[in-house]
Amino acid sequence: VLDTAPDNEADLKPRPPVVTIMGHVDHGKTSLLDALRGTDVVRGEAGGITQHIGAYQVTLKDKSKITFLDTPGHEAFTAMRARGADVTDIVVLVVAADDGLMPQTIEAINHTKAAGKPMIVAINKIDKHDANPQRVRERLLEHDVQVEMMGGETQDVEVSALKKTGLDELIEKIQLQAELMDLRANPNRDAEGSVIEAKLDKGRGPVATVLVTRGTLKVGDVFVVGAESGKVRALVDDKGRQIKQADPSMPVEVLGISGTPSAGDQLQVVENESRAREVAEYRQGVVLQKRTTAAPA
Ligand code: GDP
């Protein structure tokens, strides 16, 4: 319904990488996400009220940024991808150094390979007395993941999310990988984005966390998202601050939507409100039609 023209090469600017953390339950995904959040220099200055909005962005000492999807696990990764919202650039695979490779580790490897995403292995819980990182590297070989120490090209790093060691090195490896990928987007166009999560908030109404994929999303922009439409009333970042605009790879809460969209829905800024309603109504019709034609046999 909406045509979204490709960008000219000359308009593309570097954008931060978007990272998803995957791995077996209890191997430390949540702990690592929390520890990495602590590397944000801006959050430190602001005194840091953490808002869980499904994703966060850290600003590093050198002013570069990394976006982390704060929805650990491969369900979110796979569900988003199945809906065409392939927002992840890099996967960090967390493997506990004491536990080694477990069923969900192998699942995560398979998902990452199927998605064609580069992987960085974070060997976690290196502080434990029974940590055995070398065994992890050997077992990874059996699943065709060859880390550098084993003569391969997959980067790996020993970390402790608990003791906060190895984090700088992990960040360096993410940055190195991102550089190789030459990630770019055009910030000077009508915004597009993917819904990471959405909810109906008691006080604020429908709220969607959107990861901007192209363009710059601004307060006052008129948009379509899934089968809903709206006009951006406010944008709230992962530190709970109201902001005026969000550029590529930035996660932001969007207020001012007609209803609650679904994770994986695409947001597109359009020229005016009648156009937004027209597209939304068309999409609602398609959704209804799907529901009536997909009646159980
Ligand atoms: P998740 O299920 O993958 O999100 O794992 P969690 O982050 O919830 O961690 C599972 C358990 O492992 C918790 O009890 C954490 O405190 C512990 N844990 C996480 N990282 C480390 C680590 O680096 N060292 C140690 N010793 N324990 C850790």
C-alpha cells in the first residue's frame, strides 16, 4: 500500500548496530544486559532511571552508540523475524563457562545461522571455580562455530556479568563487527521503524516501543503502524526522558497511536492524517478478511 523508495547511496549515514543477546536459560542473558546497560556514559550523568521499553541504547566514551534489544531469548528474535521485522544486526551468544553448550544454546546457534547474522560468543560466568572456557570453544566446533582461538573467524570473549569483567572487550568486539558490516541508514527522510513491544498504558493510552530503521521520527509526525494510525504526541527514550526526535537504530516509546499495535508491526510516517487513516482502514479490512476466510474447517 505504501511505497517506500530506496535511499540514494550518498544519503546514507553510519548508524549504531542493533544487538540481540541469546543463549540457554540461566546462562546470564539478563545479567549481561544489565551489566552492559551500566556502560552507558549518558545514563551515568543523568542519574539513570531505567525504563524497561524493550530495548536500550548505550553511548560509549568515544560517543559511539550500541542498541541492545532488551528482550532476551530467541522467541522474540524469531517472532520478529517471522513478521518481517528483521532488526537485529549482531547476535551475542551467551554460554555459561561452567555449564557449557545446552539445548537452547544450540537452538540459538541455529536461529542465528538461519538468519544469516554474525555472532559473537560471550563465555560468561568466567569467575566460577569450575569455569571451563576451552571446553566451550571445543564444543562450539561440533556445531560449526569456529572461534578465533580455534583458528576460526567468530569472535569470542570471556566475561563475568556478575563481576562486570570483560565488558569493554565485548563492546570492542561488537564495534569491530559493526565496522565490518558498514551499517548505514538515511536519517533525512520520513521515518520507518519496527515495533519491539506495545501495550495499553492506563494513563498514557497505547504505547509502542519503536526501533527507528530509517529516517528521523519526530514529535508531530503522522504515521501508520500495522492497522493503526496516529500522530506522535510524545517520544520517550529508554531513560524516561521526553525527546523531540529519534534517529536510526534508536529505540523510543511512541505515544499518540489510535490503538495498540503488535510486536513486529512496521511504522511508517505518511504525508497527512487522511492518508494515514486510509491506509489503516485498508489494513483493518485486510485483517478482518483474513479472520473471516481463515475460519476453522
Ligand atoms: P538468563 O536466564 O540467561 O537471563 O540468566 P540470568 O541473567 O537470570 O542469570 C541466571 C543466574 O546466573 C543468576 O542467578 C545470576 O546471578 C547468575 N549469573 C549470571 N551471570 C553470572 C556470572 O558472570 N557469574 C556468576 N557466578 N553468576 C552469574
